[in-house]
Amino acid sequence: MVDLEQLIAGARAGKVRDIARMISLVENGSAQVPELMALLAPSAGTARVIGITGAPGVGKSTTTSALISALRARGQRVGVIAVDPSSPFSGGALLGDRIRMQEHATDDGVFIRSMASRGHLGGLAATTPAAQRVLEAAGFDVVLVETVGVGQSEVEVAAAADTTLVLLAPGMGDGIQAAKAGILEVGDVFVVNKADRDGADVTVRELRTMLTLGERVDGGWVPPVLKTVASTGVGIAEVLAAIDDHGAWLAASGELEQRRLKRARDEIEALAVVLMRRRIEAGAGRDRLDEEAVQVVAGHTDPHSAAARLVNSLDASSLVATTRRGDGTTSDEETTS
Amino acid sequence: MVDLEQLIAGARAGKVRDIARMISLVENGSAQVPELMALLAPSAGTARVIGITGAPGVGKSTTTSALISALRARGQRVGVIAVDPSSPFSGGALLGDRIRMQEHATDDGVFIRSMASRGHLGGLAATTPAAQRVLEAAGFDVVLVETVGVGQSEVEVAAAADTTLVLLAPGMGDGIQAAKAGILEVGDVFVVNKADRDGADVTVRELRTMLTLGERVDGGWVPPVLKTVASTGVGIAEVLAAIDDHGAWLAASGELEQRRLKRARDEIEALAVVLMRRRIEAGAGRDRLDEEAVQVVAGHTDPHSAAARLVNSLDASSLVATTRRGDGTTSDEETTS
């Protein structure tokens, strides 16, 4: 068992190793995660959470790196979570990206971490917000969550951010692709990166048209479409200004509170599903599941009926131990040092 | 409400429209799905289920089309489900593929259907096996399930098949990529398509080496690595022979029963999670979730504790109506004609 209080104190004092260890606990689905989250609850909402998403090759890491520099220049501490939902391996696909961000490796005000889904129960919907909370507790002013856009996952990540940047590149992430992927609905700021390439203006125009046609329901905010060449820093100041504008709008309109409520709701729901799956996979549920599977294969029943019987057979009492933590009382999994 | 008995009778009589309507019910998550599945239960396991997966561009549809021809040549009826887990839209990304399979459009012994995940609760893990069962009930001898390989989803699809074909192409799907994606573990037959291109032999050799190094736990079956040029039919007879060999091995070794049990287990579990999510989203659960979200945003509690309280508050009685069906008795959602 890790001494969580000590880890948290270390993280608050800026010890990189302690922050990294807490995120590893989250990523590995440690049994101590619920306790850690209970301890971190009071820090919730202290950082500005910015999502950065887009297809592979649009320049997400270069843009993230440029944004880090801009945020650092005004004295803000920046935590970065780079997520690759398609890879079951941590770091693998993101190795190149990490190298691109290496200029910040020696900066104490920057913490960068890759996370992979690893097929965990609850997946990134459960682990990404927990990692965000670790970075908030560690006192970062801004948390950047960078995700490779692959359909549904980018929508999930967008739901977890206060402000979502959608990156496109001329010719590869055109308007129709964006519409298909559902990203027009989730982007708060659109950035056409590699704007020195042919077709950038066409992509910008297409996006603006589609954003005008689309019926956005977030009353009042018109997502700007900006151009950048992140590798040289061109346009990054404007992107940061747009992020700030969106932040001011979020606060003034009450939308920030709404988004954070929705985020909490989604997270609780994802975790509730994890708990329910665990119940199924525990002793009695597992035996019942095995028996039902035999009946389904024999053609005596169908999976839907079997699932309904299984759910009804679950005993609610199995979770009592876990529920105590929220009240500030201790549990059997109490920290030992 | 659709008259399910009539639909099933129509499907058994070979009416394409009735088969298509049943699959649409499944794809749209109709309230009649549980009843439909209960009615189809006795046909479970009557078809040979073959999964075909691989990265975009390796020639999955061309190979599927060639396999259909080979299966038809020996008189077997073939149902095909083409799945695109990355697309929230039905048909979109698969349009080109469907065109490639068009030569079978006028053949009564072939039924081809694209399915998309549509972000349904339970996703493809819930809908693909249900669609398979429809095709089994309609009397198809072989069900081919074609999936675009994108990480986790191809593993899921493999879990749903008796025999899984993994397709690669020289230079794009090399051995290391295959190892990273976890497909070495799921493939029963490996096919290097476009084998007339440079590098085919290297890919074959790499795969064979990795398959020898990997510790496969399915006692006895050594996955063959074959070469094809699906567009001209070269090598397809050998692929079909390998599928037959694997089928014979599955039956003789008892592995077929094991796989079908595991498949049923996974399906029941996925559906149980869907049912549990529905409980959360129903009246009381929803209010509770909203209240907990407010407390989380305020920093008074954390999502893990909130999730545990939410799960414990759920009332098992809300699912009683659904459980009746498996016993052959009727429910309020009884068919009306």
C-alpha cells in the first residue's frame, strides 16, 4: 500500500515523482484509487482543463508544445495528459509526441504524461478525469488533455474539458470529415494547423460554413476558426486568446458550471458501471454467468433473458465497504505507511 | 410493434426483406430485441461464424467477396455482417466495400449487411452477436463478420467468431504492428493479401517467427500464414481449406464448445451492463446521479464514492418485467400484429 497522504503532500510540494506515482495508481486501476480520489475531492475544479483533439498527423503535439510555451511565458504551471485510446500500450504510439514536447522536459512548471486505455473497465472515461484531478491537486493552473481523434473517444474527451480545441490540417481533415466525426459539435475553438500549406483557406471557409449551418445549442458562443503554423509558433497567441475568451464566456454564461456538472455526472456513471461489472465478476455473479452461458449455448435461453436474470440476482450488499469513503470515514483499505 | 413470429417465418422462408428488418431492429436497439432473441434462441450455434479483420486497405472486402464465391461454389448459404466500429454512421465508410461485394447482390444464397456502432450502450459487443443470431435463424450455413481493425474492437470481434482470419498486406501490416495491435493472439488463420507486391515473403516470415515465439495457449493449433491475391482469387482455395481445418480442429479438441461458452458469457455480460446503465438512467437513479454530480463539483465528495452510493441505491425490482421472457412466458411488450 502506498502512503497516499505523503504522496499528495509531495505532489503539492512539486515533486514530479509523486505526481507520476499517483497517475500510475490511476492508470493501473489500483485498489487505492477510490481513497485517493476521496482525498483529492476538495481540489476539484481548481485548474482550467483544455482538451486538444484531432486526427493523427494534424500536429497536435507540436501545437500542445507551443501552447505550453505560451502558458509558461505568462507564469502558469501546465500539466499535460496525452491519451491514445487506440493503443493498449502506454507510451508506444505517443513516443514521437513525447519527443516533440521534450523542450519542456527540464521545466519544473510542466508535467507531461502519456496514458493508454489498456482495456481497463471504464476505460479512459474513468481514468482521464482521475488523472486530471491528480494534476489539479498538484497545483497546476492549466491541464491540457491531448487525444488522438478516433471517433467516439474524442467526443468523450471533449466532454471532460472546459474548452475543447479541434485541430485540422489542410486537405486531410476537411469539413466533411469533421462533420462525419461529430467534432463540429464538440469544438469550442477550431484550429487549422499547417496553414502554410495549400488549401488552408478552403478548409477554414468550409469549417466556418458548416459551423454556421450547424445548430449549436450553447447559446451565444460562436467557435472561432483560426490558422496556425505550430512548428514556428505562428498563430499560437491568437489560439491562446481564443481559449481565454472562451473561458471568460464559460464563466459569465454559467456554462462552466453546466459543463462541470455534466462531466461529474459522466464520470460517476462510468464508475458506477465499473462497480456493477465488478459485482458480476465476483463470486456468485461469476458462477451464475457461467451457468447462463451454458444454457445460451444449448439454445435453452437467450443472452438478453440471461442478462436480466443475472442483474436481478446481484446482491447490493457487496458494495457497502466502498460506500463509506465518501463520508470521510475510513475503510479496511486504510493507508499504511 | 413488429410481428416477430411473422418476420422469423419470412426470414426462414428466405425473404431478404424480413432478415433485413430483424437486423434493423437489432441495430436500432428496439425494445423488441429481447423478445426477438428469446424466439431465436433455439437456432443458436447452427452456423459456422468466421471473423475477418485487418487494417483499412489490406483488402478485407475483396477477400470476403472471394470467400463468398468459394463457399457458394460448394452450395453453402452465406450471411455477411460488415462492421465499422469507428464510424457512428451505418454504411458510410463501408460504401466502397459494399460496392466491391456487389457481384453477389443478385444471389439469393448471400445476404450482406453493414452495421455501425452508433454509440449504442453495449456497442458492437451487444449488437454483432444478435445480428449473427438473426442470420443463423434465417438458415445461413456460414456467417462472415468483417471488421475494420482498430485496436480493441478487433479483439472483441475475434471473441465472437469460431474462426478468425487476420488479414495483412505487405509493408503496411508488418509483424511488429500486428504484435502491437494484439492480433497475433486472436488470429486462427493469417492471410498476407496483395502477395504479388514487394515484401510479401518478408511479412509472411516475420509473422511465422512471431507466431512461433508467442506463447499461444490454445493447445495444438498452429495458425497457418497464407498468401493471397484476393482480387484474382489466387490463394482463396487454400484459405478456405485452412478455415475447414480449423473448424475440424475446433470440434475435435472441444475448443468450439469453449469458444461458444466464452462468447455467450461475454454477450450476457455486455447486456447486463446495458441493463444496469438503464437502471441508472431511469427516474430515481437519474435524480440521485444529478445530486451526486453537484456534490462532486462542489468538492464535497469524489466520483468514486458517489458511484458506489449510486449503485447501492438502485432497486432491483425495476427489471422484473424483462426477466419473464426467458421462461417462455409473455410480457407487456407482447407482439401485436
